[in-house]
Amino acid sequence: MKSSNVLLGLAAGVGAAVAASTLLRRTPDDLAGQVVLITGGSRGLGLSLAREFASRGCRIAICARDSEELANARRDLDQRGAEVLTLACDVADRDAVDRMLARTLSHYGRIDILVNNAGEIQVGPVDAMTLEDFERAMNIMFWGTVYPTMALLPHLKQRGTGRIVNITSIGGKVAVPHLLPYTCAKFAAVGFSEGLHAELAQTGIKVVTIAPGLMRTGSYLNADFKGDTEKEAAWFGVSSSTPGLTIAGDRAARQIADATARGTAEKILTPQANLLAKAHGVAPGLTSQILALVNQWLLPEGQNKQGKRGNQIDVLTQSPLLFFGRLAAKRFLQPTV
């Protein structure tokens, strides 16, 4: 009797493990049929996310400021068999956001998942930055997250379900030198996302905070460089292009889609970003001192305040160190001229 009971117990345990494993494997496929709205979805990570969610059976809406880039993204997604709605919208414009959401709801009848992804980055020392740089960063990456979220919340609350996915950054966990306007806006977005998660936890609406580290999406080509623009472009471009330091854009999109399906509270992408976030959580003063040394010894000194976009700087199109970055730029439809 005892041996049979042991065997039954083992069988039950194995069965439970198999069932749990099956549920975990199925979870990322639970998005089929859902409507996903992605801001900043015409290129880079946003486009990669649109492809990923479409591959899981989702219906897609993407918005961006540039109509030509939206048309290119639509062709790309159409070729992949996606059902997609494209909308021109500046997420820093509250009225434009309201109109964009109204059109999406009119077209699809509902929105299940909002992905706040729109963003841009300024690279250079604080002496080369202006107040307008900080205002622009906040408008796009903080208010550009708050406006769509707050406008959509009544719809999600009425339905009692949904996902809000906020693409922040490791720069929203640890202040990185020469990225100050960007990191300020991302810190604000992290605070908004984490607080919103706590407040909505009992409503059926899951808020997911994504904090990527460096990604290979070719986005460095559209960064604004200030100070010694050539040297700023060199360090940032190489850092954003090197395998081992970065995560591929399509792999990042898969991890984000998995976290979305599971309703994960927070997902930090890349081991390096995880390590940095943990170290800063344990010893913030020490990490700040280390980053001060990085700034002193490794990053360029400011020389002028002239801003130049990444794709206007020769070093970003000529260096062999950016080979993988250029491949990513082509893959994710980053403008290169």
C-alpha cells in the first residue's frame, strides 16, 4: 500500500509539473485576437513589437509623427500578413492623442493593450543641453506616456481588463552621464508606471514596466548629438551596435510580448542592465561614483552646443564597428539619410 501511495504521489507531482509547464508555454500565445496600440511604432523597437504581436495573432495599430515612415511600416506589416491601422500622431500633443485613440476605438471597437513606446534621445554633456532639450524629452517620453494612458483608462476600466505596457529604460533606473534629458524623462515614466501598477492591481488592468538596456535597433541613427558631436556619436553608436553589450531588437520584442501576456510587473532586458539596476539598488552612492569616473575618463568633453542628428554624422555611416548596428537599422526601417 505504501509503495502504491508513493507511486500515486509521484505521478500526481509529475502531472502537476507537466500541467504547469504547459501553462507556462501557452501563456505567450494567449494574445491572439487582441488589439494592440503601439506608439512610436513605425521603426526601431516599436516596429519590432508590431511584428511580434502580429505574429501572435494580434490586430495592430501603430502611431508615429512621420507619415512616410508610417507608410513604410504598413507595407512591411502587410507583407507579413498583419492586420494593421496606421495613424499619424505626435504623442506630446494631448488633443492629437485623443483623436488617435478615438480613431483606433472606432476602427477596432476596443483596445486591449497599449504599448507606450514613443521616444527620442539626446546625447551629450549637460553643458551642451538647453532647457528646451529637457522640455522636449519630458513632453515625448513622460507626457507622451501619460496622455495615452489617462485617455484610455476609462475604456479599460469599463471593460475590467487590459494591459498598459510602458517602455522605459535602464536610464530610468540609473542616471547615465551624457543622457540627462532622456534619463530624467525615463525616471518620471518609471515612477508613473510603477505607481499605476499598484493602483490598478485590483481592477483587472495589468501595468507592465519594461526597462531595456542597450538594444540593436539602429536607433542611434536618429539620436541628437551635442557637444563634441563626432565623439559623442562614436561612443553611443558603438555601444548601441555591439553584440554582447546589446540585445537584438526582435529578441527584445519577444521578451516584451511574453511579459505583456503574463502581466509581469517589471521586466529589465539584458543581463548588464539587470546587474546595474541591482547594484544601484544596493549601493546607489557607489554606482554614482563609478559613473562619475566613467564620465571623467571615458566620455567626451563638451566643445560646442551644435546639435546634429545621428544620420548626419559621417562616423555613423563609415565605421566598421557599426556593422551590426547598420544591419539592425536596415532591418527595423531606420532612416539612414
